[in-house]
Amino acid sequence: MIKFDGVTKRYPDGTVAVDDLTLELPSGQITVFVGPSGCGKTTSLRMINRMIDPTAGTISIDGEDIRKKDASDLRRGIGYVIQHAGLFPHRTIVDNIATVPYLLGWDKKKARATAMELMERVGLDTKMAKRYPFQLSGGQQQRVGVARALAADPPVMLMDEPFSAVDPIVRKSLQDEFLRLQSEVRKTIAFVTHDIDEAIKLGHRIAVFQTGGVLAQHATPDELLTDPAEGFVTEFLGGEKGLKRLRFNRELDATPEPADDRADEDEVEAAER
């Protein structure tokens, strides 16, 4: 479990990015941070792996204050996925995935074998192992990013808008594959998005932030749709029409279809042409 207890982030100019955040992220579940730009959701995510340190309050993982751990050691034990995957362009796909195991001192053969297994797990053909990132589609690169985050089998994963840079068809495929994967690995995941549709589809629980870094509501998707806490939440969900649309989409996505890699393949073929 990840726990925020009275966490505030205030910058020297007086700007408050996160204001007195108290929140629990259950183990083995996906908690989605959602809200408008500047609401503190990404700041909150980055405080978990100490890329940003809070001004006040404490963050703990499984009861241990993260400030008691060396920041580098903490980060190596937490998977991290960002937009555009953030891959090393000079490294092959297999070596990109094996990045953290290498840092942890794993034998190269073991690290690469694990990377190859993860390629299959995230739906990538192992024939791509010796390719470089520029030779993959955007969707395929994001799959590599997810595989890299899983390489050292971390209990916690942080995902900062990982699917926002791809087209809608590829995005749906990635979302479905991610849900399938999470049903197998059951990581504790903090997932940032600005897209409420994505939040409703992926989250076991959803934390809605409003401008000023204030937590407006923390609830399950069904609770959020049936009983939004205040006017801001209803407005962010799109008003009554938006709530009806989201409820309908929720029903459609209740049983995701198997991920389809054809969108990724079509994207690569188009690039080659």
C-alpha cells in the first residue's frame, strides 16, 4: 500500500502544487490520478519515487517512510513509465528493457533472458529484440516502456500519461493489453491521466484532483459515476450528459476484448512506406 499523509508541496515562490493530500493506494490495484492541467496529479506521482520531495507530510510504501531510503535505491525498486516511453535511442529493444537489471548488477545473460520473456508478456514479437526504438511504432515503443518498468519485478509502478501520445485505436489496444497484464502481475499502480474516459476504464479507484492540488474525491469508478462528491467533480465528468456517456462506456468496457496488435503493425507499415 502507498499512503499519503498530509502531504503538501509548496515551491519557493509560494505556489502550492499539492495541498494537504491524504490518500491510500491499495496494494495490487490501479489508482488513477485525474484532473485538469496544473492540479498536482503528476507532482503527487513523482513524490512517490522522490523525483520531487514534499514540503510537509509523509509518504510511505507498505508502512515504511520513503525518506528513510536512498533515493536511487528507491527508484530502482519502482517501475516508471512516461509519455513517448523515454527509451534510449542507442540501445536495442532487449537492452532497453534490461536497463534496471543491469543497474542492479544482474548477469547480462539473465537480464536479457528476462527482457525476452517480458517482450512476449507485453505482446511484442521477440524478433524485434535487436531493433532500435526508431524502428518501432509509437504503440510498440510504449509496450517496451511497460516491459522495462516490469523488468526487475517491482511491487510498485508509476505511470505518467503513458498512452496519451498515440492515436485512439492504438491507445485502446494498449489499455486492453495493460488490463490483461495487470490481471496477471497485480502491481500497485499509480496512473496519471487527464482523460476521464481512460480513468474510468482502467482504475480500481480514482482520485480526482482540482486546481490548487486539492483532492476533490477518491472513489471507485462506479461510486464516482453514481455519486460525484461536489460540483467540480460533476463538471469535470462532463455534467449530466457526460455522466451518461461515461456510464455507457463503462458498460461497453466491462469485458475488454483481447488486445489487437494490427493497429501497431499498420502504423509501422505506414511509416515504412
